[in-house]
Amino acid sequence: MTVRRTTLAADRDDLALLEEAARRRGVSLARVLRELVAREAEELRTAQRPRFGVARTSHGAAQIAAADEDAPIRSRAGT
């Protein structure tokens, strides 16, 4: 893992809280911040993954889509 140094601007009270948490854990503030950045980045990566739905119909989803391909998207509540 390549580490890049950067400058961080944050609320003084937020940083004080994180510094205290770092002291209790016996680690540096930098480590706590790295962990927070890594956690947030992982959440963003997870949110960006493509999601695929599964649909079941009595006639086949592909046949229905092909028969009415110019129709607007309908919500489930409207059906």
C-alpha cells in the first residue's frame, strides 16, 4: 500500500475527540484517520458496485421487454 500524505482541515472538537480515542487505543491520530479514510473508501467502493435485479414473470421478462420496449418504466406501486 502506498501512503500519500495530505493536509486535513477539520473541526477542532472533532479532532480532539479522535485524538482522545487514539490515546485510549495507544495509537497515533494519523492511524485513526487512515482507518476512517479506508472505511469510508470501502463503503464508497461497495456503493459503486453494479447491482443486478432478478425478475420473474409468467411470460418471461425478455419477451415482455421486447414486446413493449418503448413503454415508460413503471413502478411496482402502479401495477
